[in-house]
Amino acid sequence: MQATSKDLRFHTKEILDAAMRGEEVVITFHGKPCAKIVPITTGSNQESKQNEFCGMWKDRTDMDDIESYVRNLRKRRSF
């Protein structure tokens, strides 16, 4: 299935329903493909274990307290 970025904005539920049915949806922007929505395969934890972004806070050694690190990122900056 192919959809435009405008279709994605106004018909998100229908596009997600198509993906849940197993279809791959290619999103186009100005007539050129720019993204693909694919269904998630369930029952396989091997994929999530191989994903390098899973558990990105777990092995960080440069920060001891994650909550204070995130709170510091969210603080307003003064110039």
C-alpha cells in the first residue's frame, strides 16, 4: 500500500489498521518514498535483544543517577 504524508496526517487510523493486517505502507512526500510502516512481528524476542537502542540507559557509565541527568537536560537555559 502507498500513502502520502497528507493521508498519514488525516487517515492515520486506517493506515495503522492496514499495517496491523500485515501490509507494508510506504509513505511518500512530494511523490518520493520517504518512510515505510511495517507490522511488528510478535513472539520473537531475538529482534529486541539485537536492537542496540533497547536498554540504552542500562549500560551507561557516564551518569550515576539517570533521573537527575534527565532533569538537568530539561532545565531552562539562561543566556
